[in-house]
Amino acid sequence: MNVNSVALARTLFAVLVLWFVVPSHAVAGTVAFIDSSESLSFTDTTGRASGSCVSETCTVTVLAPQGYTLNNFSITVVWLDPGTTNVSDTLCGSFFGFPGQCSSTTTSLTLVFNSDGETPIGSFPGGTFFEDGTLQNTGTINWTSAVAGPVSDNIQFQSDVSDVPEPSSTLLLSGGLILLGLMLRRRWIACRGN
């Protein structure tokens, strides 16, 4: 073997070692809790989340990308029904005394989503938002690696509030039906009098 072949073999070996030992830059993803139908579910684009939804509760564990550890996370905890102080949904709700104890290790975060609300909260602590029926951003999970730099996964939530008519829509519909009833009654009285 000549000197060039040995140098090439060493270089290839070093590249292969680095390829398998040094973590590649992780791709961020999204975990979304979907409460927009009769059954609660979750979606995952990270490829690192697993869990299940039973009745009104989802428990999902998100693993760190390979070579990463959990740095921190920030989460919106409580969602209220629009225009009320009624708690509709919680994520890691134990922070405020609601069901759902979230937990973490250095390489994972377990999220507990609970859609079992209608409890008045009375005040609006930090981390409280109104649900609006759209896919709402609700937090981030920040992972860190000494070699490859930070990466963040998103957490989202979609409520079923769009299925419930707004009070103003209900009031408008009721008013229209009452007006139509009065007009029909007036016509009926007029026809009966002739």
C-alpha cells in the first residue's frame, strides 16, 4: 500500500467515525393535540413522539433527538371557552390544580392533555388563553446539543369551539325566528279577519 492509499483510508475512517458518533443537526417538528371532533387525538411530525388518547385525556412522550438533551420547555397551560371563565382544556394542568401531571427526564418530556373542562377558574393566571377553534401554538420544547446546537419542537392545540355557535350568532338567529313568527302571526290574523 502506498502512502496516498493509507492517507485516503485514514480519512475515510475518520469521516465514518464522525458520521456515526457526532449527532447530525436534528430537524424540529410539531406535536398537536386535536380536540375538534368526538374523539381526542394527537399528531406528530417529529417522528419521536408516542402515546395514546383515552376518553378525554392524551398522554404523549416526546423523545429528544439523538445526541440531544432537554434544555427547557414553555407551555400554555389552560384554555378557556370564549367569553367565559370556564376552563375547557388543560396541558400539564397540575400547575394550576387541574388534572394532568407532566414530567421530564434529560432525554424526554411527557405531556398530559386533558379535555374535561367546563370548570370556572375565576381569574386569569399567566398561561391562560381563549380557544378559538383554529390550530393554536401552545408551546415549545427546547433541546440542546454541545456539538450540533439547539433545536426546538412546537406544541399545538386545536379545540372544538368552532362547533359551538357564538352567543351573538345564536341571538341573531333567535331574533330572526321571533320576527318571522310575528310576521306570520300577523298575516294569519289578517287572513282570518277577512
